Amino acid sequence: MAMNCKPVPTLDERINDIRGRTAEIINNDILPNEGTLWAARRHDETVSERAEVLELRASIQQKVKQAGLWAPHLPQEYGGMGLDFLAHAYMNEVLSYAIGAAKLFGVVAPNSGNQKILVKYGTEQQKQDWLLPTIEGTMESGFSMTEPHNPGSDPRAIDTTAVLDGDHYVINGHKWFTSNGIEADFFIVMCRVVDKSAMEPGGDRKTGPMVQIIVPTATKGVNIVRGIGVWGKRSTDHCEVKYEDVRVPVANALGRVGDGHQAAQDRLGAGRIYHCMNCIGQMWRAFDLMVQRAATRQVHGGLLADQQFTQGAIADSYIDIQTARLFTIHAAEKIDQGLSAARTDISAIKVYVPSAYTRVVDRAIQIWGAAGVSNDLPLFGMYQGARTLRIADGPDEVHKILIAKNVLGRYAKGEGWDFGN
Ligand SMILES: Cc1cc2nc3c(=O)[nH]c(=O)nc-3n(C[C@H](O)[C@H](O)[C@H](O)COP(=O)(O)OP(=O)(O)OC[C@H]3O[C@@H](n4cnc5c(N)ncnc54)[C@H](O)[C@@H]3O)c2cc1C
């Protein structure tokens, strides 16, 4: 079924035009080819099948570029659309209706997050060396922050160290879940700058200032231990990486030493709105699939759609999607007033939307029966993705703590919460 995406009366003509043209490519070029486009992920395709797939992807990417819809997250000077925050959020819900479409629009994690950080913190040379090649598609990247022996939900717990040695940093640490790790040409690695003495037995590796450092994956000492198996897959591109005496020039540090934590917050804060809009596009798709099936499947001599259990699932899903969507748009609008004004709502949507997404996909799977968990439909991947999102980018609990802290802080000042603002 094609996505039904008509102009939104409250949006300006420019955003509606972008959404309309995005939906055209989704409906005409991506949805009809979904089975073929991502067939390479089966890992059992022949050489000629793979070549065909790559050609098809390249031709769609060309179309996207010609339509001026490439890289919505980047400024025009770097070949992107130069969209403001809200326009990008509204475009995301349309392009994520089709599985994998983000890649064909040049906005795929972790490259997109790294690109934003390079635009904001990178020197001119870093932009030439690392940003432009990822935009042109000649380089891939990863973001390496989480460590197996420290809680990722407390990013300040990291102990990967960078010790200054002349005009180089020497990096030592152990990371995991560095996504895109197999393909990446470089990682942005979250480190702590410490003195040599910290590296002695019993030394303090946990209190130095944080900095993100660009590390080419071909550098001696960057050891990819494995692609971690996830959701039953034997191996994925979420990699465990050991950094063992990795020497990189000081010029590879991104921003000032001490900016690392802020840079990670910049990356994740706004990015959570995009992730939530992606979830909404996918819920929209799951909803269409659910209703379509209910309207055609006969059970016990009648249509599924005529059963009240099914009607309940449709109504509950409608409520989940509308709530998630309006809440996310509200948070996106707040970002225009500054990230700090939106922080409580960003955490709230980061908790609410993935769980609403899980519920909607769960119902869609139920209505499809066995087909719902089959590889013939995108629902099983959505289900895994939705569940994973409750952990990645900050687990639910961490966000709930932040919401409560902000609310309680307001009341402690003698103010109530103003839900109108
Ligand atoms: C598919 C996938 C891709 C990822 N990609 C990347 C990547 O590219 N780069 C990267 O650096 N990282 C990546 N991550 C890691 C991710 O950011 C971390 O998993 C996340 O931050 C949680 O950290 P953790 O796994 O160490 O869990 P922990 O910090 O050990 O937390 C475990 C659980 O404890 C609970 N918890 C935490 N704090 C509290 C509290 N105060 N009160 C009660 N309960 C609490 C939460 O339920 C949490 O899930 C990825 C993860 C996944 C699953």
C-alpha cells in the first residue's frame, strides 16, 4: 500500500512540498522495490544479484539528489538540504515509512550524527578529511562511546584514556556496540585525557576531561574483536573494539578538551527527535499493514475487521500513533526555543514513543498471525528495532530520572509545571 501523505494544513508550503516529493519517491521507487533493495542483507545473494541491488540503490540515490532531497540534516554548503529542525523532523516521518529509505536519502546513523558533530566542532582540515568523504559516500564512520565494563547509561563513567605524547595522543580502552564498525573508515572515540601517571596500576583513569578523537580504523592498535551477535544473528556490525596504544595526531581531537560530554549531548539530544519521528513513520506503516490485513482476512466466516478485538487493536494503535506524533512535534517545536527548554520533553518522548511503537507493531503482528513474524513482512524487524530503542540512546530509566528531576526542581523553586509551555 502507498503512503497517504497529503499536505498538512498547518505546515508551510515548503515543508509540504518536501514531504510530498519525499512520499513520491517512497511510493514510486522504494516501496515497490523493498524486497530487492535490502536483499543483500540476506548474505546469500549471488554476485549478479548484488550488482543489481547496488545499481538500483545508486539510481534511487541519484533521483533523491536530483529532487534536492539529499542529506536533510546537513547545511547546503556541505551538499545537504539545509533544513531547519522542524522541517527535517517532518520529512523524517515520511521517509522512514519505507524500511531502509534513510540510507537512500543520505541520512543514516551513525554517519549522520558524526557529520553533525564534524560540522559543529570540526576544524576546516577535519571537515575536508573526514566530513566531506562521508557525505560523498566514499567513507563510512562509527561512534565509539559505550564500554562493556562501564554503564553506558552513565556516560561519565567511561575510562578510555588519551595520554598526550608529543604531538600525538595515545589511546587505550575497550568499547563495544560501536555500530557500523565493520564498514567504518574512522571512529569518533570518546576518551578521557589523563596524565601518564593515571596509566600506572591503581592510577585514576576516570576523572580527566572528556574529548572526542577521530581515529582512522586502519591505525595500528585498533582491534575489532568481533561484530556482536544481536537478536539471534550470529554477527552484526555493532562491534566490540579494543584500542591498544593507538597513536593519533593531537589535531584529530574534535573541539576543545573538556567538550566531549557536551558534544555527545548535542549529538543525542536533537537526534532523539529524529529517532522518534522515524518511529512514527514506521508505526504509520505498521498501522497501514494492520488495517489492510484486517479489511481483507476472513476468520470464522467473517472479516477480521468486523471483530471487536480487531477494532480495539486498530483504535488503540490510532491513539498510540497520534499521541506519539503530536508529543514529538511539540518537543521539536520547543527546540526552536533552545535545547534546554526542550530537554524534559525530549526525554519524555524518548520513553513514550519507542514503547508506543512496540505496542503498535505488536498488534500488527498479532493481526497478521504467522505472516506477522515471517521474513515476508517488515514487522519483525520493526519489533526488534522498537525494543532496542528502549535501551539505545539512553535507557528509559535514565530519561525518567531526568524528567522527575526537572519537574521536582521546578516545584522546589515554588513554581508549578506549566503544561501550556
Ligand atoms: C543496537 C545498539 C546499537 C548501539 N550503538 C551504539 C554506538 O554506535 N555507539 C555507542 O557508543 N553505543 C552504542 N550502543 C550502546 C547504548 O548506547 C547503550 O547500550 C546504552 O547507553 C545503555 O548502556 P548499557 O548497555 O551499558 O546499560 P547499563 O548502563 O548497564 O544499564 C543497564 C540497564 O539498567 C537500567 N538502569 C540504568 N540506570 C538506571 C537507574 N538509575 N535506575 C534504574 N535502572 C537503571 C536500564 O534499564 C538499563 O537498560 C548501542 C546499543 C544497541 C543495543
